[in-house]
Amino acid sequence: MKAFNDLADFSRDEIRALVTLAGRLDAHPEPEALKGKVLSLLFLSPSLRTLASFQAAMTRLGGGSFVISPDMSIHGLETRPGIVMDGAAAEHIREAVPVIASYGDAIGIRAFAERKNIECDMAETEFTALTSLIESPYINMESAMNHPCQSLADWKTMDDLGIPANGGKFVLSWAYHPRPLPLAVPAATLHMAAYRGMDVTVLRPEGFELPDQLMKKAAAAADAAGGSVTETDDRHAAMQDAHVIYAKSWSSTRHYGDRLADQKLREVHLDWCVDEPWFANARDDCRFMHCLPVRRGVVVADNILDGPRSVVIPEARNRMLAQMAVLHQMLGGSR
Amino acid sequence: MKAFNDLADFSRDEIRALVTLAGRLDAHPEPEALKGKVLSLLFLSPSLRTLASFQAAMTRLGGGSFVISPDMSIHGLETRPGIVMDGAAAEHIREAVPVIASYGDAIGIRAFAERKNIECDMAETEFTALTSLIESPYINMESAMNHPCQSLADWKTMDDLGIPANGGKFVLSWAYHPRPLPLAVPAATLHMAAYRGMDVTVLRPEGFELPDQLMKKAAAAADAAGGSVTETDDRHAAMQDAHVIYAKSWSSTRHYGDRLADQKLREVHLDWCVDEPWFANARDDCRFMHCLPVRRGVVVADNILDGPRSVVIPEARNRMLAQMAVLHQMLGGSR
Amino acid sequence: MKAFNDLADFSRDEIRALVTLAGRLDAHPEPEALKGKVLSLLFLSPSLRTLASFQAAMTRLGGGSFVISPDMSIHGLETRPGIVMDGAAAEHIREAVPVIASYGDAIGIRAFAERKNIECDMAETEFTALTSLIESPYINMESAMNHPCQSLADWKTMDDLGIPANGGKFVLSWAYHPRPLPLAVPAATLHMAAYRGMDVTVLRPEGFELPDQLMKKAAAAADAAGGSVTETDDRHAAMQDAHVIYAKSWSSTRHYGDRLADQKLREVHLDWCVDEPWFANARDDCRFMHCLPVRRGVVVADNILDGPRSVVIPEARNRMLAQMAVLHQMLGGSR
């Protein structure tokens, strides 16, 4: 595996094989699989779960990792091409990224969206600028519009719970949050659920539609897999017979990068906090999923998060297992 | 071993077995004992020795670790129960702690005392709130009133030096320090020396008595082990025939959490800086112990710290060895 | 090997053996060579490449490492001898360094020059103060006037490229930089190239001469190895038939530690930015080397750094391999 960048780059059989491998590595540890192998971890954006789960994953497979973030370089990393570096930054990503990559057998990179221009972010301009600098295998640890490690973990989480692929009803719901958040998780989640063959409903208020391009990509994935994709702002209709509600806040795509206009649009939706009444017409065992971190009492009520519907802790643990499977295949541990 | 939280949870034989195991792992390394095992390290309070010694301990046993501190999460971790998280913090410990724990085979947690209310701190309210969130084995890396890793290392240090258990005379002495420090180390040390069967004297100025509850716990431990516990502000009487002086500053328990009142009480005791004259009537080979970090010229004179009485460096190294023994038993390395 | 502090401490045969070992460990990994071994990494000055490459090196050899920097101790580390520590710092290097060292089988230490007094820095006053505190093997990860890990990597880089030792022409060139930088890399590089037996020219503007002591040490090394050392401010003469130009900025030695006087001297030399015209009379395949980080458009033009002359990425990767060889010999992996 040369890159783990987008679930869409893999066939459904390949994804199922990764999920199976993740489960096998949990049940039957392989502490020698990646003996002496190194994963470089480059965080251009902050992290807790991703950082911890990748470090733990490499250790469990007998290898190791190291972590680099911009504050470790003197005065940060310059990213602008062609610039005369007579200011504060003493190092350019054009050197830093290939060097960091050269110390590892693979590199994981996290770089959030710039959120100035939606076309640039949809085109993954920044992330591609980074990966174009390296020749070694790489893992997308969250880019502007993707988060394949989260999606692989989410796929496994639903498998673990016996939630059906074809025929499973998946609601991806916008939720209130005081700040405009990136589209990476909703983009990846929408595609993942569709590609798993589920009937996916995007539930969101007006102004928070997901970009057409993402909806079309998901619809194509659903077509191929026997699922469907729809969107609505009607909570009751969306939740009918749902197996899963996956909550996530995201910024307005109508006012992308415009914090004030976004704020105006979102501040009337304080009631988009997932709570028990939302589940009135869902399946009795409808589950609550979230990628974490989650704001209690804002995105979701405490009683949901602390109650039997919530699967956020095993979902987060599956991050580690899913990444172990990816690393196992990428770094040659698989025989 | 499900938890390493308090030496009092273990029989004296169990503690002796851990000390023996620590020595054996030093003499006969077992670099495959914890192959592929992961220790999660959660530091809600700062650390240097504990951080380094636990990381080194896991590596020596063939496993690994990862470190999480609140500044790694976006805007820190929320700890208040039931709060609506519409402020800065994006993550609550109710999710963060179980997730971090789930990536490891065990978790080490450090959370200093809040030092507002002595009853809360004596009851380990905060630390228990954290450990109640997890089901995996855990290690207390210093809580409000305990520091069992330090105590196990100190026990071993005295064994290494041939300082007698029964009949050994141990002085736990308050020392001056510009700031009111937590009670964790004095609390743990007092109990450890008593439980080792030593004759323990707490030497402290008025106003710096240790809480009754701690004195009673230590007295019970001494009773069981053939030792004794007394307290005094008479330096000469305390040091008579002492084998060890263990210096440590701590805050006034009379004015707990009241920085100004504490300051008034302590500022007249600048002379509580351990120096050679203190040892006038002690044993010739009386040792100086301290958990580090230590303020030179404030808590102890340079000539003591740099002279033959001081055992602070091997004492600190024993942190690593003691923790290796705990990890070895906890994570199944012991056969 | 008790210390890796200066290439001059090793015979040329010993250095060649390290370079050979570095290549062998790249071609034939030994992931069990340092099983269970720990390297302590103490960074009193910031780092990116050194940090990452040492962590990766230990993992590749089956061991591990931990990292300590002053900001991890409460309010930093005190370094002044004999001080009464009643200020902010809670810990002195006299305790911190031996303790950190005691957790590892060896320790790597980085401490940049103070750059107040050139005699102190030439005498490695600060670095020696640190290494005098420990008994375990240590590695110089850059001191005031040395950077032996960089030099060993640079030696290997030239071997890899087939650049001749005797008869090879090496230009160490000053370059413009907005700030006065330490002399560690030029000092180490000058000696390394001379000791490799090359004909070395130090190319620098007036006022940026390297200290006599460094020039003499290099001349002696060149004498022993069949090379030569000269200096000039004539770019054309220096570059004649050059195999390598190694660019690096450094502070004025005429106004050492005087930032304003240095600034005045350097600000007229903005044209000391390595570009294609510099290579007019060099060998066609003349290479560009730099230790990184490098300021684009300031120290070197983009087209050189991105073109075929530049070997800065493999040069940086050789840091890891060279350090693996040192660690392999130091920590007993070599049979």
C-alpha cells in the first residue's frame, strides 16, 4: 500500500480485509510484525486521539514512531513557495517534509483545511502540496476534506455492532457548535456510510448543505454498493427507523471562510443538540456515534453520551485497531 | 495487579517481592517481557522524572508508551461534571480519559491536589473521579495525597543501602521552600517508612503538622510492622542516632489553600535548610534523601547534596526500577 | 565507546569503520541489536532533525529513547553553580542531568553556545559542565563549537557520492543570514573535510574569519591526512574545480556576541546567497551541501536547492544512519 489517503481509493473488498485484519490484530497480537520499523508523524494541526492511537499502534506491532509539529522547528515552518526567507521562519516544508519522511518507513501527515477558499480545500491543495514532496508511503491523518482513518474505524465500529451494511439506515446530522468546524469528518463519513451500502440521510439546517461534489461522490459510492444518499432539514423524517445517528458540526458552506456570516447562520440553531426526543421514531437500539472531541450539552446531551446509545469510546479505540491494519499492510507486516 | 495506587493496598511481603523484582530486572534485563505492550501516560500535572522513568521502564521491558497532557487537546480538558461546554475547552475528561486508557494495556495518571479544601484532597476526590472513568489497570503517578512509585523506590533505596527496617531511625523533616507544596510526598513517605517497620519521626515547625488522618494511618502501619511514629519540632531530639533524614517541604495544614497565611507562617523558618550541623548527633553514616526536584541552598545546603550523605541520584534511578517491577507484574510479564 | 564528542577523538580508520557500519545498517537492518536499550535525549537547545533522527535510530535498532527539554521541568532548569534557588527555577542541572542520564544506557546532549565570550565557547565551558556531571556514555548533539553527528553524516554523504578524499576540493562558504548563528557547524565541518584529506577552502567576507584555533586544528588534521586548508574572500578563486560547496552562515568572530556590530558587518553581504553563477568555474558535478535548516532565497537560491547539485535530503538522512552506527558501537550492539 503506497498511500492511505481516501477510502474511495480502495475496493470494498479491500476495506473489508482491512477491517478483518484490525479485528485479528486485536484478538491475536503481532508484537513482531513491524520490528524495527519507524512511522514519522507530522502534525501541522493539533491532535490527541490521532497522536496517541498511532503511537500505540506502532508499539503494539513492534515498531515505533516519532512526532514532529511546527513549534519544534525554530520559529515554525514556512509553507509559501518561492518566498525569500528573511523573516521569522528558519525552515521550509520543502526540506522539512522530505527529511522527516526519510527517517521513517512511512509518514502520517495531518494538515487541516485553510478554510479561506472552498475550491482549494475541495482540491486538497495544501495536503497535496505536502505529499508531492515525498516518495515514501503516507497516511492521511486528516486533511481539508478527508479523514480515512476515522472512516475505517467507523466502518469497523458498525460491523462490530452488527449494524447492517445494505439496509442499514445512517443519519449524518449537523449539530450546533460555537465555532465553524472543518468539513473533513462529515465529508469522509458521508462517503464511508454510502460506500458501506447504507441508506444515508444528511440532516442539516439550511445553509449547512454539504458541497455538491461531496454529495455526488457519496451518491456514486452508494450506487455501487446498493445504498442511497439523501438530504433534509426534517429531523423527524430523517430519524425514521435509523440504526445510527452520527453527529458532527461543520461550517456553513454558503459562507465558507466567513466567520461572521457563518456565526449569524448557526446561532439560531442552538437546538441542534442531540437528545433523547430525537430518537422518538428511530430504532430502539439506534446508536450515537461521534469522532470526538465532543462538546457536552452543546453537540449532544450528557444523558445520550453517558447512556447505552453511545458507542464513542469503542469507536475511538477502533481508531488504533484500524490504523494497525493499515500500518500492517503498508509496512510489510502482512504475509 | 489491577491498580498500583497506595502501598497500603499491598502486604509487606508483596512490597518486598516488588523490590526484589526491581533489583532482578536491573541485574538481569528482560527486554521481551512486555513485548508489544503499551502504557498510556496521562499527565494532568507537570513531570520530568516520572515521565522519563516510565518511558525508559517500558522500553527496557520491550514495550512502549505515549504521553498525553492537557495542552495537547484543543484548549485543554474540561473536568467539571454536567457543564454545558460552550466555552474554550473542546473536550471533557469523561471522553478523554477512557479513550486514552483504551489505547494502553494500563494507564499511569498524575493529578496533583487542588489545594482548596483539605477534606477533598484527603479523600482523593479528583484522582478517584479520573480512575472511576476507566476499567483498565492504572498506576498512581502522584495524586493529592499519594505517590506510591516514589515510596516503592525509597523503600528499595534503603534496602540497597542496608538501612535496617526494624530498628532503623527515619526522620521526615519539613524544609523551607518559597511556595506551599502538596502533601503527596510527605504523606506517602511517612506511611512507607512506618510500614517498613522503622522508627519514624516527623520533624516540623508548628503549623506544619501533618493531618491526623495521615499520622493515624502511619501509626497503624508501624504497629503492624514493629515500628513507631512520633512528631516533634525539636531538631536535636529528632536527629538522635538517625539513619536517614528525608527532607521535603509542604504547605501548612493549618491554613490549607490560604497562600498568604501559609506564607506568613513559613517565612520565619528560612533556617529549615538541611546542613551539616543538623547531623551532629545522627549516625555518622546518616543519609540524606529527597524525591527531587530540590532547591539548592533553600531546602538543603550544596555541601550535603554534593557530599557522601546524599543518595538522591540512586534514589531517583530506583524510580525507574521500581516502576519496572510494577509494570512487570501488572502487564503480565511475571510468570 | 565512552563518548562521541569530537571526530578528532577518533582515528581516520575508526571513522571509516563507523561510516561503513552506517551503510551496513541501512542495507541490512538489525532490529534486535539494541533490544531494551534506552537513549536519554536532553535538549537544552531546540531541535527537529536531531530529535527525529535519534528517535528513529534507536527504534530501528530495537531500543527506544525519551526526550527531556527544560520547559518540561517546573519553571526551567537552573544552571548557575552555588546559587541559592529561591527564584523561579525549581530544579538544578546538577540533579537533573545525572538523573536523566541514569535512566538511559547513554545520553545525548544538545547545548548551544552562550555566545557572550568566544574563549568560553571555544573551551566548551557549558557543555563540559554538563558532561562532567555524568559517568555514562554520551553523545554531543551539538555544542558551542562542535557537531560530530553532522560531520559523520557529511563524511558518509561524500563517500556515497564518490567524492574523493585526497584530491577532493571542498569549499566551506559563509552565507548571508539575517541573524548571527553559532560556529558549531562551520567548526565541525572545517575539521571533518580536512581530516577526510580534502583540500579545504574557507570562503568568507572580511570579519567572518573562523578563529585561529579552529584553523590550526583543521590544518593539523589536513597535514595528517594529506589534505590542505586555506581561506579567502575571493569566490572565483575558491570555487575553481570544487567538488563540493558547503554553505553555512555564522556570526562575526570579530564582534562575537555583539549583535549590533555583527549586523553592521553582515548587512552589506546580502549577495552571499549561493546561486548558479557561483559554480561557473567549479566542476560540472559540483555538489551543494547544507546541514539544514536553510533559508531559501537568503542562504541559497531555490533553483540550486531544488536542482541536481543539492544533496541536502540524503545528507540529512545520513544523520540517522551515522547515529545508528555510533549507537551500535556505544551500546554494545557491535559484536
